[in-house]
Amino acid sequence: MSEQFHPSNEEYTVELTKAPSLGLLARLAKAIHTFRSLPQRIYNTFLLFKHRELKKPASKNVCPMRYLNPFLYLHYSTKIAAKSAVIKAILKYPRKDPEGGLFNDQDNAMVFLPVLQDLYPEETITPEDFIFTCNKESLRKYRQPILRFIGPQSIEKQSKELQAVIEDTIQFYCKEKQEISIDATEFSFVLAVAVMSRLLLGHPGPFQAYREIASAVDLVNRYMMKKTLKQPLSKEEKEGYKESLLTLRSAIDTSFRSQGPFSSESFVETLREEKLLTPLQVKMSLYAMYSAGSDTSSSLLNYLLWQLGKHPEFQEEIFNEMSASKEDLFTYANQSEAIGRIISESLRLFTPAYVIGRISPQPLICTIKDKSGNILCQERIEKNEKLLSMPTFAARDPFLFQNPDEFHPHRFSNPSKGYSWFPFGDGAHSCPGQWLAKAEIAMITAILIRRYRFDSSPKQEFQQLGYISLKSSEQVQLKLFPRTMAQNAVR
Ligand code: HEM
């Protein structure tokens, strides 16, 4: 693809269209190109294994200024989109609609279906049973109830329960004493699972159960990723996986059967009562909530707490803004500019959904045009070639962000600067849990800062490992120091 114009200039349009098959000569030229690029690809794969993380090999090999980058993995047929306009063009279409759209999801099926089959070995599970692999029609049946409960119009209705869950989690981890140490990585995961369980899934706890579910989701996700990448798995990992499946199965059953005041208006009861989905599909969507929703939210919270612990000045900024606010906690936290900046900057540097993939069952052409409609360049995407959108790289584009590797929340002081790199996806499958994730993280940040000053470790930046969502290579620890009563009583 031509690089003769400035590719970070967003004033261009991107179109994906179906393409004819290649003729014999073109196929030969392509084979020669593939052969010549082999050493680079082997080196890229070596880097990936050597660093075991995405940031370093990516920064060496993925150029955020290019529209489509050949992937750093050895697998030849993969291209990465790092520019937001290209990401938007890819994500516009349903993940699985080869007739009406462009793509047909197989990749997600390869990762998730074996786990679902292990989870319910007595059932026959098809791709249609699971939200990440089903067709447009089934998907609508899952998405609508999710949005009805935690979409932009309804999330405020959940504010009381959300605050109660957060308070309970803090209570569980932070016993009142002068100096409190917590494992922020575990805390973040348990909070995300508790929120998901109590707001959506009708699982009444106790907290120890949320802790076990969090550990099970984490273990299964890590296992699943290693298996997909064909990495060796130890005997302990295999046994841990089996035990975790039992924990998840029991958690899903508890949710599925939940009744009474706790679940009277719950998401799970709505799914069950509406009967648009089969019981198996309901269970699959409960699993998807745990797997997709809590893993991502907890990764982001973990990173955000680590950064805030390193930057007491931003804690004070939030504390002062909160002290001056007359709003209730939910409204303050969700409208706070100081908290919004911290969430945006954390998402920019640590994008939990670091890769979003699509596969087309036919060849495609990606056409880039300037404002006047002149074709600037065209790139062919082969049948079954993986097309990956990488928000992580778009978020570190040096043409969009000065000193892109630095944590600098005030770069978001200008309210017009939103998430231009789509950390929650875009188009047909944009994340239906994003309002919950943001509300949950904004509120826990406000509540912690209202009560404590805190410090975080490790002091040095850790690696960012690519599992189902991005993970820190080390556990984050927090030391919390209670503010005095007078300071605490800001509201
Ligand atoms: C920081 C937290 C989160 C991030 C970064 C995130 C990111 C994403 C992204 C990028 C997608 C699009 C995937 C694609 O296009 O293939 C997605 C989809 C999805 N997310 Fe989230 N998510 C987060 C939290 C949540 C939460 C809390 C929930 C559940 C309540 C959730 C449930 C889902 C579901 C069900 C989908 C699939 C939607 C579909 O296929 O139509 N996510 N998420």
C-alpha cells in the first residue's frame, strides 16, 4: 500500500468491498512476495515469543501510520488495522453475515467453543448458542436485553445497587485500620464479578463465591488463550481448568435458577421469561458476561489504580473536584472531568480489548479515498485472511498523541477529544457493557479517593500480556491510607 501521503491525516474515507479472485499471474506474484517476506515474519514471531507481550514487538513491527500492517505473527494471512478510519470501516459490518455483509466469524468460535463444550459436555453446542459466534438474528435477542438493563438510558437506574456492591467489596477487602494493603489485581476482578453477578446475573453471593468465580474466569481465559496459541500446558493448569469449569458451571446454574426479590427484575429472569432464547443460549450468555465483561473491566481498573497510585497529584485533583461538587455520588463520578480524563488515559495506554478480529469468506478490497473522492490507495485482503483491528496501536499513534507512551490525563482536557481508537469497538457489535464498565470504574475511583490516599506497586511499568483481554504481567498492590474524618466527609 502506498505511503506517499500523510496517513495520520484522518480526512479520508475507507471502504471495504468484495473483490474478484486473483488470476494466475497475480497469484504467482503474491506467492513470490510471501516467500520474500518470510525472514521478517520469522523475526516478528521470535519477538512475540521472546517478549511474551504485545507492546514491545508491536512498537517494533506495527507502524501506526500505515493503514494495514502485515501481522507480526508467523501466520502469513493476517493484517492489522491501526488507523481509526480503517477500524471503523471494518467494524461497521456484523461479525457473521456473509450474505448481507462481508464477514463470517470463525476465529471466535475456535477460541470459545471448545471451552463451552468442556463446560457442558452433555449438550450439543453450536456457534448459534453463543453471543460471539451467532448470527445477526440471535445476536439481536441477546443484545437488546443487555442494553435494556445497562445501556446508556438505563444505567442510572442501577446506581444504588452499583454503589452498594462497591461498598460491600471495599468492606470485604479494606478492614478499618491505619494502613491497609490490598492486592488490586484480585480486588479489581472480584469487584467486576460482584457487579456483574448482582446487577445482571442474579447471583446473590456471598463474596467468597464471587472470589472463586473471578479466579475461575481468569484461569479459564488464560488456559483458553494458551491452548489457542498452542502453548504448552502443565498438569496443574489442566487440573485448575477442570476445577474452574465446575465453579463456573455452578455459578451459571445459581444465576439461571435465581428467584425472589433479588432477581425479580433481573436480566437473567428477563432472558428466561421472554423465551426468545433456549435455556442453553441463556446459560451461554451468562458465561459471556462473566468472560467478556468482568475480564475486561477488571483489567482496566487494575491498570487505572496502578497509575493513580503512582500519581497522588491526580488523586488530589479528583478529591478537590469531588469536595466542590453538590451532586450525588453516581452523577458526580459519571460526569467528573478529572475521573473521565483518568479513565480515557488509562484506556489509551492499556486497552483491555486489544484486538478485534474479523474474517471474510471472500476476498475484499480496502479502498482509501481523499475528500474529493480520488483513490489514494487500495489493498487486497484475501479470502479467510484475518483482519484485525488493533485499538492499542491506534491509541499510541504519535501523530495523534504527543509522547504517546506517557501517562498524561490532561491530554483529554479538551472535551472534543474522545476515544478515537474505539476501545469498546464500533458499529454492529460495539460493546453493550461499556456504560456499566465506565460507571463502575468511575464510582469505585470516586469512593476510594473520598476515603483514602493510596500508593501502588510495582514501581516500574509491567508488561502487557495478550490473553482474552490484556493483562498486567505482575499483580498490582495498593497501600491505602485513610483520610481523616473531616476530609472524608466531603458529601
Ligand atoms: C473496560 C471494559 C470493557 C471493554 C474494553 C470492552 C470492549 C469490548 C469490545 C471492543 C467489544 C467488541 C468486540 C467485537 O466487535 O468483536 C465488546 C463486545 C462485547 N462486550 Fe464489552 N468491553 C468491556 C466491558 C464489558 C462489560 C462490563 C460487559 C457486560 C456487561 C461487556 C459485554 C460485551 C458483550 C456481550 C459484547 C459482544 C457484543 C456483540 O457481539 O454484539 N463488555 N466489548
